[in-house]
Amino acid sequence: MTILVNQPHQLIGSQAEGHKDNYDAKELVLDGGFVVPDKNEGFDAPDINAFGNTFRDYNAESERQKSVEEFYRQQHINQTYDFVKKMREEYGKLDKAVMSIWECCELLNDVVDDSDPDLDEPQIQHLLQSAEAIRKDYPNEDWLHLTALIHDLGKVLLLPQFGQLPQWAVVGDTFPLGCAFDEANVHHKYFTDNPDFKNPAYSTKNGIYEEGCGLDNVVISWGHDDYMYLVAKENGTTLPHAALFVIRYHSLYPLHKGGAYKHLMSKEDEEDLKWLHIFNKYDLYSKSKVLVDVDEVKPYYQSLIKKYFQEKLRW
Ligand SMILES: [Fe+2]
Ligand SMILES: [Fe+2]
């Protein structure tokens, strides 16, 4: 069944004005017969994804469910404290490529994220859908628009020229290492086969950390979050601290959604977390069938890239 729905995201600002006919009050077709309600105030989060399941419903009967569970089994077994240390050292060298932020956005188009039960569009659409939705609701926070655009660029780790890491080392929810695995982690049962699980130094609530030490001092499972954080920071971005926090911890669902591990946070982390909560709403729910016109919005995002980054970055 196919149902016509109203376009949930409209472009804002002068650029959008020039193309009003293309965006205003147009009915769009979503596959699967799921209606996205249309309200004019604020960001409107649909209840179900393009596959007809609740967002992040890991138990939903979907074709992807089994591969998502198998993904988490592998991730929970293989992400160890020592593995993360090795990855941070290797990728901290930033010797894999030299390119601009926009070049990386285009490069990412070939990547499919196996861990995500909601996403079936090219990555650049996810980036632009998130960024455009935030832009509509927070027009003055241009740093947050750019943060949305770049938050997943670290997924290039899946590509051959970046070492072609397995999916479990790039995507999926992240979690702290060096302390006990909290039950808030999705598919928690698979941690029993992680070598760190049997290490007594890592098996208490605080593990090797002190309460309130700050997330900066906590080793988090390796993936696209931490990699993009390293790239942005080491290339001297002028984005605010909250932007780097959002990029680095946006997959840390057991903390920002599950409320676990909060005893490791500092006061500054608490402040930044407010922005992450805002961002997350857009990261999740903008994964829709409504495509953004890339050429249309490109000049705006290139102006932001110029403002906050040098032209060529080391990756
Ligand atoms: Fe992500
Ligand atoms: Fe994302």
C-alpha cells in the first residue's frame, strides 16, 4: 500500500524561498503505507521508520533484525580496551588521506551501515536530512548544522583506503571499556565472550576510572565517532566544544539514552550532553524517504565548512 503524506521538512532561509514551489506543501510518497504527520511548529519526529518498525526497535520482525544482532555479537566480543588503544594510535596518525570535508561527504555515499535498523538511504542523504532538520529548528546555531553534516564522516573507515575495518569496528552503539559493561547496552548478553569481561580490573562499576573523571578520560569502543572527533580536533577546527562532544559521543546510547555510566561524567560533560540530546532527535528521526536536493543546499554547507575548517584536512 502507498499513502501520500505531507513533506515533513521544509527548507528555510533565502535559498529555500527561491525554490518554494519545489518544497512547500508538496505531497510525497512513502513506501510501506506509513504516514508521517505534518505539523508546522518544531521538528516532527515520525514514530516509525521506512521499514515500518519503531525507530531503533532491535526486536522488530524485520529482515535486518538478524544481521543487526549478529553485528552486535561480533562487536561485543571484539571491542576490547587494548583494541581501542591500538586503533586510536594507528588512526591518530592521520596519514590515510588528505581531502576536504565536502569531498569526504561524497566519498561516504557508497557506505551502508549494517548496524542501523532504520537506514536505507545513501549516507549523504542522512547527513543532509539531519542537518536541514536542525537548521529549520535552530536557524542561529550554524555550528550545529555543520556538526550534523559531519557527524558520520568517520564511516569512511569502512572503505579500502582507510583500512576497510569490519562493521563492528566502525558503526553501532558505543560503550566504555575499562569498567563493567552496563546492562543498558543493547544485546548485553554477548559481552560475556569479551576477554575484558573476565578481567577483574575492568569488572567493577568504576573499573580503572574515578567517579566524575570526565568522558575525555574514558576509553570508548572504537568507531566512526571517535575517528571523526580525532580528525576534527587534530586539524584544528574552530567548532565549539559541544560540537566535538556531539561528534564523539553520538553513538554512546547506553549513556545518552540509557542513562548508564553517568558517574564518569564531569560538569562540562553535563552541559555538552544537553546539546547531544537535542542533536540525537534529529540524528534518529531524520532517516526518512524525503530526499534533500544536494546541489540546492551545497553552497550553504560549503560556507560553514570554510568558517570552521581549513580547506584540506588530514584523515
Ligand atoms: Fe553515527
Ligand atoms: Fe548519524
